[in-house]
Amino acid sequence: MTFRAATAGPRGLVAVILGVVVITFGAQLAWADTYTVRDGDTLSGVAQRLGVPVGALATANGLDDPDFIVSGRVLKVPSPLGSVTEYEVRPGDTLWDISSSVGVPVGQLAAANGLDDPDWVPAGRVLTVPRGGTTLGRAAAPATTAAATGGGSGAGVGTSGRYTVRSGDALSDIAWRAGVPVSQLAAANGITDPSFLAVGQVLTLPPAWDCPVPGASFVNDYAYVRPDGSGRHEGVDLFASRGTPIVAPVGGTVQQYPNPSGGLAVQLYGRDGNRYYFAHLDRYGEGGAVSRGAVIGYVGTTGDARATSPHLHFEIHPGGGAATTNPYPALVSAC
């Protein structure tokens, strides 16, 4: 048995048909309401009025283009089996992955669990998934996304930028693409309610980059011809005492990359779409999935740097390609 309830909204009466529709959400079954699309509706507007994430609403209805919905279409509206569910964090999980799987914005998930840094969540912790999410055993990792500032092409590396809100955007999605915590993005723009964004609103994006070796000394030696004539210097050398910690400028995945010239070296596949190379390490630090600011190594003289002062050779490979971006401007800004 169904009944029709009418409520007042910005465009007049909004009809919501409540029924016994059941949908599959992840590995669980969840009850759902339905909503009939009216002229002028947008998916983000419908999601906001009904209190569900845009992504979850799009997924439940197989919508590839959240900017386009047809008037008269009946949408399935996900709703929870209970008020809260739980998720146990496993090694390699990030809050962004978990958020994508349970259908709850990153900011909301972080707030519900008192997490100040969405880039880091300890394995084994049991998270509370707020109303609207589902319980899953393991989150599926999302595809790597270039930063909203254009970081995938090397533009805007280590600098602030601007982003114009589009229909269907969520603050957590923008923060993910820009590589900054939701709380930092909200604070930079005076946003007190992360669930509400206006289409056309221009956001200031904070710098999404940390200095790899805080306190190091360096000069702009990018593209200098090497003394032995073997080619050009593709990075910048940061000089510091042996054993000084080297940190990840962005969150991503660290892989050890020992080689004859670089000695103990690592590659960081950044979540901003860029690849970063660190050479001449004295020893390794954290590996695998890391957050921005994680210690991934220590300054040394391994490889062909044995006759030099301890330093880090640092390269930026925009989009994962060649080292075509000079790290110096980003280093000046961040260090």
C-alpha cells in the first residue's frame, strides 16, 4: 500500500511517493523511497531536499550524467536500514575510498568519527557510518583523479587556485580532486554547512602541497647541464643534514625504487595525478598508501651522491610522464 505526501519547496509542491521499493546498495539491501522528477529539477537539488548524497542517488538510478534528468522519471531514493552502521578500516583504506563505498560524504564521515585529517585513518578502527550509508566489508579504491586546479598537467603544483562549483558537485568531491582536507577547504571559504554549495560559487582552493624537506636549502638548479655532460638536471636538490625526514608533499602511493644513480630512491604516485621522484635517501620511511606529510624517507648520499653533501634530489613528473615541471616555484611556495 502506498500513499502520496506533498511538501512545499522552492519550486512549489514536491511529490514524494513512499512505497516498499527495495534496491541493492553495495552488498546490502536497503529500503528506498521514490521521487518523481518535475520540470526544473536538478539531481543536486533533489538530493539536497531529500538529504542523500548526490553520488548515492546517481548510483541507485544508473545516472551517468548527474546534470541531466528527465521530467516524469521516478527516481529510487536510498535510505538506511537503521540510524547508523559501522565499517572496520582495513590496511590500505583511505577515508575517501570508504566514503565512496558507503555513500556518505567525506566531511560527514570525518565529523561523525572525530577525524581531523581525512587523509589518514588507522587500520582496525571501527567507524560509525552516519544515516544514509551502508555496511560493507571493504571499500573499492576510486580511480586517481587530477587536482581541480589542473594538477594532472603540472599546472598549479604547490599553489592555491580557484574552482567554480558545477551542478552535482559536493564539497567532499572537490576536496578530493584538489587534494586538500574537506575541513581546510570549508575554512578557506567560510563554509559552515559543507552539504550546501551554490552552482556558480567560486571557491578558493588552499595549496595542496607540503615541503618535502622543511628547512632545507636549495637553489633553482633545474635543467642545469650536468658536469659530466650526460644530460640536464631534471630536479632540484634540497640540502639538509643526514637523516633529516623527507615527507610526502601530497597523499598517494609510495613505491621503493632503488637504482644505481639515485641509490635508495622512491616514487610517489600522487593523488593529484602527478608522480614524484626522491633520490639519494639514507634510509626508507613509510611505504604503500600514505597521507600528505607522511615521512617516506631520510636525507642521505646514496647512489652517485656519495661524494656530495647530504641532500634530496627531487623531481616532479606531471601526469606521471617526463620531468617537465620545474619544482623550484612549488618549493619556494611551500618551503
